[in-house]
Amino acid sequence: MPDDRRGRGWRILLPVTTSVTAVLADAIVIAALAAAVWSLVMLFLPRPVGKTYLLGTAALIELAVLVLVVAALIALAGPHGHLQVGVFVGYLVALALILPAAVAWSLAEPSRWGVGVLLVALLVIPVMIVRLDQIWSPHG
């Protein structure tokens, strides 16, 4: 009997606890895109930008990303014969490191372009989550 939880798009990332994982993946994507919109607004403000709110949001997103990474690593213990494990783990590592690296770079850059670095990282996170689902799916 085929597993109908896989291959239905990015909404269900992993079969660990599919409803929790799907909700978490959706929440990360929505939060990252909302923070990206806010960082775009901050990027074009004519005054110096305060990054406190954006950095707090990035910390919450990173916490959710780490939970998703742990769930993905747990899922690797199950059956995954179709999976390219090295590629999947590489995406997990990159997903976990992209936002902390962007935050560090943003803090080191006092100009408004520090927010631009966060903008790029916040746009990369949803793309990586979608790609993780494609890699996990037996049809992707």
C-alpha cells in the first residue's frame, strides 16, 4: 500500500509526525516570508534601521528550524531507500546555519544593508524547506 503522505507538495515535509511537521514547516515558511517583507520595508526606510525586532523574529524562526531539523534527523532512522542521504543532510545543515550566519553578518554591518543580508536569508529558508520536501518525496 503506497504511503499517501508523501509526494503531495511541500505541505507535508516528513513522515515523523506528519501533522505536527507539516504545521511547523508551514509556520516557518509563513514566518520567514513575513519577516522578509518586514526587512524589505526596513531596507527602504530613510532613517537608520533598528534590527531588534527583526533579530528577535529571526531567533524564533531559527528555533523552529532547529526543531524541524531534529525531526528530519529522527525521520532518517526510518525507511528511506529512495533518499539521497548526503544531499538531504547537507540541506539540513545549511538550513540550520543560514540564519545564524546572516544574523552575525547583519550585526557586523551597521548600515541598512545588514538588513538586506537578513532579507536574503529569510527568502532562502522557505526555498530550502520546499527543496527538502522534494528530496524526501519518492517522486522528487
